[in-house]
Amino acid sequence: MSQMPSLPLVQTKNLSVKMGQRTLVSGLDWQVQSGEFWCVLGKNGVGKSSLLSVLAGLLPRSGGTLQFTAQSIAQSIDQLDDLQLARLRGLMMQHQSDAFSHSVADTVLIGRTPYRVGRSWDAEQDIKIAHQALARVGLLDKLHADITQLSGGERQRVALAGLLAQDPGLMLLDEPTAHQDVAQQLAIMRLACELAQTHALIASCHDINLAMRFATHVLVLGEDQHWQGRVAEVMTAQILAQAFGCSFSLRGGQFIAE
Amino acid sequence: MTNAKPALLLLLTVALAVMLLSALCGGTGCFFPTPSDDVLWQIRLPRSLSAFAVGGLLALAGALMQLLLRNPLADPYVLGVSGGAATGAMAASWLMPAAFAAYGMQLGALAGALLATALLFGLARRALMALTPAMSASPSGVRLILTGVMISAGFGALMSLLLSLAPEGQLRGMVFWLMGDIDSGPLLWPAWLVLVATTVWASWQAPVLNVLAHGDTTARLLGVPVRSLRARVLLVAALATASAVAVAGAIGFVGLVVPHAMRLMLGNDQRLLLPASVLAGGAALTLADLLARSIVAPVQLPVGVVTALVGVPVFLWLLARSR
């Protein structure tokens, strides 16, 4: 299948997102291509997670259009069935709610669900993919551990491995570096960069400097406006100050909030 | 999943051994059967088959409810199905005493259980269809449970009303039924039919149910039609519960303890857990029924008393072990 540059993987026109009566995002015209790593920045409660949920099809949008490119045809999210969507986009959630004990291996293997329709038992191929995914997040040694016994950071990396096993073209990451120590934050951002070679990535980020260092593009959400584009163009002290409501200065290549 | 076949074969062997023991033994001791033995063919074997079907249905319903409510301590009665069944049985035994003596309570129980299920679907439709919001961790099961608890409470009040108005002569039979009493009556073969059908359905759906066990949102993201799946799980669990309660009254603890114990022993893979729960539940209730009719023979205890006496300490032990 040839890559058509004219058709972005995901495209929104005049998209708006509401939470109850409150409008979080409005008038968003946005195109994300494979090979791009977008960080969504903004204050708490500005709508970063809600926007990701809308893109994932978990929350309804309140206006505008949202299209995915499937088989070289741009299709509205409303026309895609559950299974098609599961192969096009995946979301790593900010929190995992585990009611039952499961092994790490089984939890990652669940990510292969969209590809195992009608089969009862696990294919060797899927098990191999799940193990490779765990190796990429550095948790292959926890294969047989119980997910309810993991630390918060490890549990999130298991969720990331599940997303890798699902392998959708568009990967949505809700705060992927939350709960992680400094070394793991770097490891995850590096992995995200690597993934962005072949996928489109959209992550909500809290750490402005990590975003600046690793992302290719940013979408900055403000109270009633937003800015988007390449990192170098959008991440200026002026725009960040407008979005976050405090002033920033650039020292040694890092933004310091003041 | 390499241990699935050995585990299921072992459980099947245990279940068959228990069935054999239960068919050959009783209050008058054990004996080897002759081909034309009335006690064996007319009384003990049908009764053992009844006990197995009821135990299997309750354990399957319990395992499904625990999955649906994402709560490992849920049981088949938590949504009020047993309350409806008990009320139906009381009403039937009081309102049509003599004419349908053989079937009255069982048919009444079935009607009551189905009524409770219909009520639950009607009242909890929104709770059942409401998916856990993407960003919150709270399970949507809470509203469903609360609705079920209220249905239970309503039927409980109706049942007390019927018991207090019922004539003296029928009180003993009604109370005995409430404690759970296996009767190999006309509903034996329908109950087996439901057992086979629900077990086949559950085993067939087990891979998708495994995805649901990881949460509504995860299942939706992976392309599982969560709303319709939840409705079907609830319907199957309610049908299994209604059938079990119609045959044997509200026998407690089998539906709670058996799936929970199976989960601790075999893990949470539904492909193994659901059929294993059916076999273990059937075997457990058959054994409990054997105890109930032989410990203090010739007096027969209600089997619900035996399952409660064994189930309460076992459950408390399991609870203390879990975090």
C-alpha cells in the first residue's frame, strides 16, 4: 500500500469537544501524519485527555468532523466499525483499573484481540509479538508477574506494551511519562520517537522540556484558543505564557517557569 | 494455557466420582446396584443429577456475575433474581395449594425469577448500558448492584408479607424451600438443557469475556461490542440462576465460593475458569446434598444449610487471604 501524503492518518475539521456544558476545544482543524510525534500541552483540565478520548472514539465529539484514513480512503469515525477502529487507533490510558489478577503476559496478549477474531486459543505469532512488546518497554523479566502486584510505573509500561501489541497506525498516549522515574521517562520518550518513524503518535504531556526535546510537533491548548505546528515554531515563551498563565524564560535550551 | 486440559480432565474425573458416590450412597448406607434397582434409578440418580445441574448453574452464574460486575465477591443472587424466585414460590404454594402440588413452587419460582430479571433489565437499563467513562476508574457495576439490591429488598418485603399471611399448615414446607431443597422433580431435564446451553455459550464467548475482564474501556478500545456483550452476559447469568432456583430454591454460597476458589486455583482465564466452575459447582453441590441426606438420616437436612455451614468458613478464609 503506497503512502499518500495528501491523506493524513487522522484529520479533524472544526472539531469541538465539550465536557458537560463546558467547551474544552473548539474549531480545531488538525492533520496528523504517520512519522509525526505530537505532544498536546496545556493546563490541568484544559481538555488534553478529553481530546484524546474523542480521537479514540470513546467520547462523542460535540461538533465538526473526525476522519481516519483506512485503505487509502478518508472515512469518518462514524462509518468505521469497532474492529476497524481497533486496528486504526489505540490509546494508553492514564490509569489502569484492574479488578482481577492477570499475568503480565496475558495482559499484553489481550492487545492482539483485533487480530484474533473467531479463534479461541492463542496463536504462536501473537505470543511472540506480545513478548517482543514487553521487551521494548523493558519488562520481559516480569512476564509471569501479577499485574495487581506491579508498581504504578510498571503497570503503565505493561499498558504501553499492550498498545505496542495492538499496533494501530495511530497511537494515543495519555500522560505516558506520569508515574515514571527520570530514566524511564527518557526511555519512554525515546521509544515514542522510535515508534513515530512508522506510526503517528499523539501524547498528552506535562513536561514541557521533554516535549520540546522529543516531539516533532506540538498542539498547545489554551482557554479559548490553541496553537499547533512544529516544535520550533510553536514552543515560544510567549505562547506558553498565554497557555499556562505564567511567564517562561529559555535558559540553556530549557524552559523555566517563573 | 498448557494446564487447561489436565485441570479440566481432573475436575471431570472428580465430578464423575462424586456422582457415582452420590448415586450409590445415602441415608441407608452404600450398596452395589442391581440393574433393576428402584432406589438407584428412581430416587438417587435423578437426585444426584439434579444436584449437579443446580450446582453447575449456580457456579456458572456466579462466575459470570463476578466478571460482569468486576467484583470477585459478587454472587448470582446479588441482583435480586433469587428474591423474585422465592416470592414466586411462596405465592404459588399459597395461592394454588393442592392442584399443582408437584410443580406449584417450582413453576412459581421460575415465574418469579423471570419477573425479577425483567424488572432488573427495565430498571437498570441505563446502568447496564452506561459504560465506564474513559477517564474514571469507577466501575459502572455500582448502579447495577444498587438496583439489584433494591429489587431484592422489595421482594424480601413481599415474601415476609406472604409468610406472615400463610396458613400454619404450609409454613414448614415454605421455610424448608427457602433454605434450599433439591427436588428431582419435573424440571430436572429442562435444568440440564439450560446447563448445557449456557455452558456452551460461555465457553464459546470466553475469549471475548477475557477482554471484558480487563475493563470496559480496554475492551472498547480493542473492538469488543461492550454494551451488547454485557447485556448478553447478564441475560445468561439470570437464566442460569432462575433455572437453578426453580429446581432447588435459593441455595447459597455455591455461586459465590466455587468460582472464587477456581479463580484462586486456576487463574482468571475464562476459557478455563467457566467450564471448571461448572464442573466444580456440580460436584460440590452433589457432595453437599449427599451429606445433607445422610449425616442425620433418616432426617434430611435442607442442602442450603450444608452449603452455608461449609461455605461461610471457606469464604471467610478466602476473604482473609485476599488483600
